[in-house]
Amino acid sequence: MLRTILGFTKFWFCLFGKILPLAVAKRLDREGKIAERDALVKKNVTSWSRFVVGLSGSTIEVIGEENVPSDTAVVFIANHQGDFDIPILLGYIEKSKAFISKIEILRIPVLSGWMKLMQCTFLDRKNMRQSVRAMAEAVLTVQRGYSLVVFPEGTRSRGRPVGEFKAGSFKLALKTGVPIVPVTIDGSWHLFEETRLFKSANVRVTVHPAIATAGLSREEATALPGRVRDIIISAMRK
């Protein structure tokens, strides 16, 4: 309990400690200095994410990071075990990435500012028209060279078996023609969801070889969710 209380306290102190660099990043954005902005965002987001994961005392093992293409944007497709999945991916996989996030995150000061600069997409699942516009924005984001992470289960599994992958989650990669990189997150739910308290664990992140999406037939595109889900499940510890 004490670790959890101290953890949440340190979380907010660290987050609000990023206000000054956030202001600098916003200025760079207004001035059109995009490369400098992106470098500053990456530096701060990575350090903050590693700090957050460190609050649990956990260790993160990454296998196969060499499978991430360096010369193109990608769509990372990952299973979703818990709240720590996002800082784990941000902090421990080198390639810069953004997320498709629920729109309620915009209510959180500082955090929402960083997410906007990361080029995250904010989705209102209760508003179909907004969701369509948001996904169109996500396509443009990838076309501009920014990688995105998608959790096709649509919710956290919290230690349960990997859920079915929604076919709509793959449209982003199919429409942009960028590679899909399947990612297995194994053990992250132990960090908080298991007991609702911060807890240390060994989390293994497996980055699988990229899957080309350009030129897929209709049958191949239809089979893609099941194919990627099977790949992700294959690296789960028994």
C-alpha cells in the first residue's frame, strides 16, 4: 500500500515537473521547428515512461527490437494487459511512437499536452462521426512519418487470455500501406491490475518481424487480425 501511495505521488510530481520542457516543445512547434520538437518530446517522454515503470520496481526484457524497420513509419499492434503497457512501449522500444487514445485523456493537464505533441489521436467511441474524423487524422499522421500503436482488443485483458482482435483496428495500416509490427506484452498486468497495488514483476516484450501490408489481397487482409493475434499469442509464457 505504501509503495502505491508513494508511487502515485511521485507520478504526479514527475508529470508536473515536465511543464517547463513542455512549454519549450510547444514553442518549437509554433515556430515550425519540427525535428527539434520531436527530439525534445522523445527525450522527455522516454525518461518519464521509464520513471513511471520504475515506480513498480519491475524489470522489462525486450526481445527482437531489431525487427522494427528504421526507414519507415509502422503500426505497432500489441495485446493490452494493463495500464503500464503504454509507458512500457514508450520507454523501452526505441522507435518514436504515438497512440490512439480515448478522448477523456484530454482532461488531464500536462499529460494531454505531451500526447498532442507526440501526434496521438484522440477517439470518442460514443461519437461515431468524431471517431471517423479521428481515424482519418490518424491516417494522415502515419503518412507524415509517425508510427502509431494500436491495441486491437479494445480493452485491457488484465491477465485473462488475449481477446479477439477487431478488424477495424487494422484499417490504419492497410490504408497507409505501412508495415505492421506485432508486439507481445507478457506480464504487465502484474504491476497493478492483479492487486490494484504497485507490484514488481518481470515483463517480457517480444517484437516480432514486420508484416508488409502493401498489395495484400482481400483474402489476406481479411485474415490479418487472426494471423497477427496468433503471432502475439505464440510468445506468451505458459
